[in-house]
Amino acid sequence: MTAVIEGRKEFAELLLDWDLNDVFNMDETALFFKLEPDSTLATAPVKGKKKSKERITVALCANATGSEKLKPLVIGRAKRPRCFTKGYCPSSYVDYKFNKKAWMTGIVFADWMTDLNTRMMMANRQVLLLLDNASSHTPGVTFSHVTLRFSPPNTTSHIQPMDAGIIRNFKLFYRQQHVRHLVRSWGSVKRETISNCWRHTGLTSQPLNDTLDSESSVREDIAELTSKLPIENPMNAADFIAVDDTEQTSDELTDGEIVLIAMNGNDEDEEEDGEDPPRPLVTTKECHLCVDNIIRYCEENRDFEKHLTPMLSLLKDIECKRTNVKKQKTMFDFFKK
């Protein structure tokens, strides 16, 4: 406990010299992104069933005021999983990396830090980044626009804001949406939640807002949804939210592994085994029909009228695209007299 007190004091004093908008915290968590809330599968194997433990590592980073949430870093096993269709670009939503174990490594961390430093340099900003002392968080490396500070060993859950409730809040929303889009879950974590968790660690003296986004009501919603699934022994909501909290997310590479990665370019299989076949691309005609139906729904339901303007703008762009495609000449047009 002495280490926690000293670490908290050191960080709190350090933050006095910084604008809280420029103070960030980052940490990783494992995520079983296909897991169903079935407690039977979580405790013992059942004939004919297999618990889905397909995992990724997700790293989240935000500043102390909650006003700036960086794009999530997602680490998978394959360079291009089959779920990534031909036209899909993960970088539009997350920073995607890969390695055999889907873990945070020193190489992945260094790449992420280089990108962050470049971003801050272009914005002419100096920022402070608080990290735990995981071996993958390479110490001793300096950056021109990002100052790194590491917490003492065994103090992560006490003085790292991400581990004080931010990651738990993210997972709560992720489970509620039942393994839907990761970026939507990260977006559901409110600015007040991030600010509160920084305040909870004792590092800042910001006013404490209401509790973490009414977690109890969201937890009740998860329990209600779970009860409707065709599962014999559903987990309770708390266990389902925290099922992958203790899963390992990083590893220290040996010299031999680093050499092997350098020689092979870190290429894993292009596709993951056992994945569903890729989904066909959505056509412009299909997209037009869907948006048109959404507009009709918004017109028929007053509660959704606020979405009409952006939907109409989107429909206009789709119609322009269809018109341009129709106007494109074929090779036979050049031979017409």
C-alpha cells in the first residue's frame, strides 16, 4: 500500500505542471469479442458445445478531462481476417495491428507511440502519457512531443485511471451491444466517466460528477437481454462484463523472436481459420434502398425527425454516385459514329 500512496503522490504532483487536457492515460485489455454469456461454457466443457474464446487486445487512451479519446488500438491474430471484406478499411475506425498471440508487444507499442508523437508534433502540442510498467511498454525511449511516466509495480488498479473504471465502463457498453462495433462502445464512454475515474485515482481535483453512467441500469438491461437468449445457464451481468479482465495482453519478446519477426516481416496467415466467408459488398442500389427506408421511418416517427437532414444529404450523395456511374462510357461508346 505504501507504493500506491507514493505513486499517487508522485503522479498528482507531476500533473500540477500540466494542463489536464494534455495529460493522457493508456492501457490494454483482452476482449473475447464472440463470447456469449453462458456460465456453463465458462466453467466446464459441454459435449457438442465450445466456448468462444477468440480474443483481441484493445488499448484505450484518453485525456484527464475526457474531452479527447484517441482511436482505439486493436491487436488481432491475422493481418487481414476474413471478416475484413475487400472494401473494408479498419483504419477508418481503429488502429489495427496483428501478431500471432494478439498481444501488445514492444514493437506494437513503439509503432503506436511513434504515431502519437507525430500527431502531437503536427498539432504543436506537448503531452504527458501515464502508463503502467508492463514489459511491452518499452521504458528508456524518449519522444519529442510525448513525455512518458510509468507507475510503480503493483499499483495499476489504484492509480491508472483506465483501470479505475474506464475500461470496465467500455466493456459494460460492449457487452450490452453484444459484440457489436468496438468503436461504438468506446464512443459510449462519456467524458464525465473519464474525468471521474481520473478524479477517483486521486491524481486530479476535478469536480466529481454523478456515478459511472448509470451502470446499474445498463447492467439490468444486459441481464434482461441475456435472459432472452437460447442459453441454458446464463452468466450474471457482472461476470459477463468482467470475464476477460484477467486475460494476458502482453509478452516480452526474446531476442530470437525479434529476429524472426524482422526476417518474416511479422506476417501471420492472411486469414483466420474457421471464420465465416466474407460478406458480399453492399451495392449502391442496395444502399439507396436502405437509406430511403430510413428516411421514410424518420418521416413517420416524430422522435426521429432530427435524423432527416443528414439522411437526406446522404441520399443525395448516393443518387449523385448512381448518376455518375450511369454516365460512365463503356469501351463500345468510343466506336459509335
